[in-house]
Amino acid sequence: MPKKPQEETEISVNLSSESTLVVTDNSGTRKMPLVEEKYTIGRETDNSICLNSDFVSRHHAILVKVKQRKGPMTYRILDGNIDGKPSKNGIVLNALSQVSSHDLQDGDIVTFAPEVHILYLAPRAI
């Protein structure tokens, strides 16, 4: 019997060579490949990543691509808007601590509001 091609069956598995976000909000769950240098995150429609929740600030956070000292490229999440104004409710990393800036690692979960979060999936090694 011939082997079937490998299929991605879990939303938490990244078979891509690109960083990926799994976004969960009031609209459901969706996957987004990350290819740009910078993304804005918030509830306003002018954001790169629009989150559907009244508890999310209009311009809640920014994702910026960064090169780690030892390792591949990743994204840094920064609380607040492009002008540096912090969000009203902040961001929580892995349900443990509120952070203003963090270099994302594979499996990190950033929470913006009740039931509104992103899961960061690092690219698979090639």
C-alpha cells in the first residue's frame, strides 16, 4: 500500500519553514504564516493581525522579526502601539507573567484578553 503524503493534522504542529501564529479570538481559530518584518496586533481593522474582542486594545501589540544571538530568526512581541503607548490590559506570556517585551520561542502562548491568544510556532528545521 503506498504511503500517503504527510498531512498536518494538529493546529499546533508547524510543518512549514516559516514562523506561524495560531490566532484564537471570538471569530474562532486560524493559522497565519509570518513572513513580514513587522506586524501590528489589535482590534482595529487597520492592524496586520486583527483580533475580534472588545477586551483587546485598538492597537494592542507589535511583532517584530529579530535575529537571536545564538539561533535562527524569531519574533519579538512588544506590548503597546507603534508610538510606544502600552495597551490597557497588557499581554500575558504562557499564562504566567505579564510582559512588555519577549522574544518568542516555539510553543509560547501570548494572551491579550479572556479567550484571545496567539500560539507561536517556530519554523521546522530544514
